[in-house]
Amino acid sequence: MAAPGDPAPAAAPGIPVPFKISFPDADVGRLRRKLADTVLPEEIVPDAGWEYGLSLSTLRELKSAWESFDWRSAEEGLNAYEHYTVSIEGLTLHYVHCRSPRQDAIPLLMIHGYPSCFAEFLPLLPTLTEPPEGKQAFSVVLPSVPGFGLSSAPPRGWTVKDTARVLDTLMTGVLGYTAYAAQGGDWGYLIASQLAAHPSCLAVHATLCVAPPPLPIPFYIPLYLLPSFLSGPLINWCFTPPERAAFARTWQFLKRAGGIFPLAATQPALIGYALSDSPLGLLAWVGEKHTTPLLTDPERPIPVDKILTTLSLYFFTRCIPTAHLQYHENASSFAEPPARISRSRCTLGVSQFAHDVFAVPERWVRRYHTGCKWFRRHEHGGHFPAMDSPEELVQDLRDFLGENKTLFAGSR
């Protein structure tokens, strides 16, 4: 029997079907022709750089790389893993399942964010599932979030709570795990934070964790309105240098790139329809998120082939309109307190990477999420740590979940 506050049980799922990624030659050829036919614009103003958004030189380099990108080779690499689709609540859900041969392996659900896909985690699978002796092993599940890539689009009104319910059904009802951990950043974290309310999700690892300040936001506003000779010492007293740097980074992101939130929340179809069949538009929109100095570590650029794999999957599946649905359907919840991960229900571990945004102070996280047992801050890495800091991310998962492995005894 479900405990008070537990999510309602989902309908019985279907049977998993093995799946192979294979897009028609006609689609691949059409993409190449459209890229070749595209004429790049002139720079918006001389020497614009990143000041006005995406750097034209970056766009030019990515376009050239995409024109010569070997999709069939990338497709072969994707198909080296076991893909499946399964029907859950009327949705066709795509996922990769890589079960570890180790008896002590912890089931781990890794959830991508926006604008990304399951492929960002694939290079981590060998070291997660078959680590050296003495290192924690994992049986890993990589879903395509509904509306993204190879999963079908969700219906009107679908929220992160619905996605969490479907993914919990995947882990327990389809794959048979009695307990598991969830990992995510960006929207992946928002989904994972909802999974924390499900009895079988015993731990959440976050690379972007949302927590409100201990005092109402209006309390902090005067700190930034006072003359600098007064506000400076107060801010220095309230926050450590890394915290101040994180706030400054988030503020710069909101000022220069935060327009995505109101636009996607109010007009997801406008963005989606404009980009769906435009390789250059898609390249500018998605490529910018993977290359902008506002979200990435300049010392650890994301490999271009990883960006192009994501772009190609978005183009071939025409998923960019429905990928924006989550902004619209969850818009009303943005004004509400974020989901709280409490000690009684779930254990939380947080990894903060220096070049990510919305990195709140550790004390805020521990105060709000009483289930937070583990916290680590890195001097490098950005918004997509699986692609720019994979070794650190893997080590964090081993350390955090390895310390809590007794929670998952008998979960295979």
C-alpha cells in the first residue's frame, strides 16, 4: 500500500522492444544538401564576438564541421549499446540499458537536460558498468525524456511530475529494479527531484541543484542597491569568493541569455517551428548552448563530434518543438518552491562545476534539502559535465553512491 504523499501508481507498462537507430539515406542526404545550400549572414556589428549572442565565427566553424560530419559512423557508435523502446501510459519511451556484471552494482537512472539527449552519457557507460576492482559499479539506464529525440511527444499539460512517474515505471515496472538512484542536471535534475518522492528512488545526484535562500529574496536586494562602499563589505561578509563568482555568473547568464525562459514558456511552437527543418537555425540555437562562455569551461570545450551527434538526432527526429513543451507546461511551477528532497525519503548528493549557472551556496542546499548528505565543488567544468568533465562526474557518483550503497542491497 502506498504511503501518504506517495505518487499514484501508474498503469501497467508494455513489453520492451529492442531498437536500432537507423535514419534513411534520404534524410542524411537532405541534411547535407540543406547545409551546403545555406548562406551565412554578415556579422551583426563589426567585432561582435559573443557580445550579441552566438559568435558568427563559432557558427561558421560548427557549420563546416557538420557538413563533413560522418553520421553513419556516429550512428554505428550509438548502436554499440542496447537500445529499447517501451510503451508506458501511451508514450513510446526510448532508453539505453547497460547492466553491470557486478553483483553489487547500483541501478542508476541518468536523465539528460535541455538541449541535450541520452548520447551525452554514453561514453561513461564502460567505466560505470565495469570499473576497476574496488570501485563502485552501476547498472545504467539512459532514457530519452518524453518529447526529446527517440521518445514520443507527451500530451498537453504534461509536467516533470508526469515524466518522473513514467521513468519510475521504467525502472521498477519494466526493468524490475526494487531500488535505484537518479542523476541529472538542468531539467534532468528537476525530473530527478520529483523522482525523490517515489519510494524506490533512494538517492538523487545533482549537477544543478535548486534551493531558495534562507531569507526572502527582497532581503538581499538592498545589498545590490546600496553604494558600493557599503554593499561591497556586506556582500563579502555574506558570501564566500566562489559563491560571489557563482552569483555573478548566473546574473550574467540571465542578463545576456535568460530570454530563452519567457520565450519558451510562452511560445514553444514559435521556436520549434522556426528551427525544426532549418539546420542552420538548429545549429545556432543548440550549438550556442554547448559553446557559449556563459555555460562552458574555456579550458574544457565540449568535443565538436558530441555536439554534432546531438544536433543530428534533433534534426532527424524533428523534436525541437516538443523539447520546448516542458518550459510551457511547467511554467506555473516556476513561481512555486522547488521540490524538497528530505532526509526521510531520499538521500541527495550535489556536484557543482565552476562554469555552470544557478550554483547556490552549499548551506542553502543543506538547509532546504535536509536529505543532502554529500556536496562537492569543482574548479572546472560547465553545464554539461558528462561531456567536459567525465572523470570528475564518474568519481563523484562512485564516492557519493558508494558511501550509500547499503541502501541498494538486493536491488538488481
